[in-house]
Amino acid sequence: MKKVFCIGELLIDFVAEKQGNDLSKADVFTKKAGGAPANVACAIAKLGGLGKFIGCVGIDQFGSFLLSVLEDNHVDVSLAQRSKTFTTIAFVSIAENGERDFVFSRGADKKLKYDSKVKSSFKENIVHFGAATALLGGDLEEAYGRYFFDALTQDAFISFDPNFRGDLWKGEEEIFIKKCMPFVQKAHLCKFSLEEAELLSGKTDLEECCAVLHEVGTKVIAITLGGDGTLLSTENTKHTIPSIKVKPVDTTGAGDAFIGCLLYQIAALHDPMEILENIALLIDMVKIANKAGAITTTNFGAIPSLPTRDQLHTLG
């Protein structure tokens, strides 16, 4: 089993549930562990894989809470760092129609320092670049870029999920696109939402989106389409793979569950590069990953809702 290194943010989500999408009117919040790379690491570990988290939290109580959540879910946090800067926090209020009000207080996640000793650990393993905050500046962005170079030089299998957050990039979308392009160019696998695929390609037709992104360089594209499943694209073939039918109650973390489950399966291969040639195998993997994403939507909270291997095998 290959190790999967997930680099980026681990943060506190304070969620105002069932109070509309106006934070000024919210007065009751629920504390939850958040951060896309952390969710992916948990998704892998809950399935029995080797999820390793690289990121930074504060030395405050919230940072301790977050690391304990990852450890409770069997994620290796030995490469996590602590900072005197307060742990990153997001306040989110979500209306029934999905509209949200969002306030982001960035803290310790941006303080991640590059550690040259990690480089050798990447060799022939998997490195997932899926941070929502990594391209916003700070030490994290520098570390992210250096770890990306290390992954390339160590023959790692590279996965990229841009995790675009419109709230964080208002008016600066072109900068976001420019910063994503080196990862799209070199990644073996890119996972996009429909919004991200259209934003990064500049197209609205899905086939045209894929054509542009393949031309940039990525070999395998998975575009998650919610209840409509996943569009899987290689340079020579495209398949829309349906998901299972569920009654969703909270879609937070569904995309992280999908890519985490897919990477878990790829990590079990003797050679992860096999998916670049074996499309039938890849389709089967995406079917299972779709199931993981669907299961995650049936409960509240991303990490608690991520499926175990038994749940994955018994549902659908």
C-alpha cells in the first residue's frame, strides 16, 4: 500500500445550521473539523489506507482538537506543524437553497514551513495537492510549490484538486487560474467540480473543458457532477459514471470523500501509473469513489460521515 501525503489546511468550521445564510443573524454555532486536505487524509485512513497530513495548526486548544480528530481517524500527523499563530477559523451559515454567508479568518495554516526531510518520503508514493488556501500566499504557498517540485523529482504519483472557493478569490479569479496551471500541467490525476472545470478551461461545454485541460497536460480528469455522477476523461476516452441514489442532508466533504476513496484504491496498486493505461480499472475505481461521495452526504459533518470499508461494501 502506497502512502498518500495530503498537504494544506486543517481548520475549524463554525457552522450556523438552519439559521439562513445571514451570519449577522446567527447566534448558535457548531464547531467542526474542516479543511479539504485533512478530509481527504481521513477518507483514506478510514478505508484502511495510509493517509498522512502535512499542514500547520496553532498551539491553541483548537489546534489540539483538530490534530486529535485526525489521530482518532487513524491519520498520520507526524509531519504536522504547530505555530504561535492562532488556528485558522471559518464561520459559515448555509440557507436551505444552498446559499451561504462566509467569513474566513486565516491563521496558522499559512505558517506551514517547507521541510526538506520530507522529500525522500515522497519517493514512488502519492502526493495530493488539494488545499483551498495554498495559493493565497504565506509560507504555505512557498512550501506547497517546493513540495510539488519534490513530488516531481521523486517519481511520485501526483493528484491535484484546486478546491476553488469563490469567497476567497472574488475579483482575483485570473490569478487563481494562473497559479493552478502548473499543477494541471504536471498532475497525473486532476479532480474538478463542474465550476472549477469551466473556470480553469474557460469553456462551458464539458468535452471542450476536458480538451483544454488535457492540452495543458493532465492525463486523467474526474469532474464530479453531484447526483449526476462523475465525468471521467482521458486523452482518448470519456465516460460518465453514475452515482448511487441517496437522500443528501449535507454535501460538505462529498468531493473530498470521492478523491480520498479514489486515491485509496490507486495506492493499493503495485504501480499507480497503471490507471493511465487501464481505463476499465479506472472506471471501476470511480464507481466505488462515487459511492463514497454519496454516502458522505447522508449525514452531517464531513469527517464523521466519511465511510469505512465495511460501509462502502454494504451500500449500493
